Amino acid sequence: MFQRKARFYEKHHGRRVDRLMVISPMVGPKVRELAEESDIEVSSRAQDVGRALTGACERNGETMGSALRCT
């Protein structure tokens, strides 16, 4: 289901999804394992994800926009 939403986003916005992420304060071991097998990043803190995204933008010579998207 999560991958289907990512494909819909790609089609609707015409942008490639290169990372799948879930932010949740409570993720059980089985869910974490399933996410890992599906190449879905799991984080319990939004701040951690924000720093990771900012770093990815900077590596590409871009800046982080207000919609958590590189610009």
C-alpha cells in the first residue's frame, strides 16, 4: 500500500520518489523488519528526518524548501 502511494505521487506530480520514509514514535520490531525489507526508512523523530533531508539537498547543491523538498 505504501509503495502504491509513492507511485501515485510520482504520476500525479511528475517527480521521482527516491526515498520512502515513515515517521512514528512507536514502531514494533516486526514492522521495522518489514520496512527494512521494503527499503522504507523508519524514524521515531521528525527532527532526524529533517536533518537527513537537508543534508541530501546540500549534497546536490540545493536547499531545503518549506515543503520538505529540495529546491
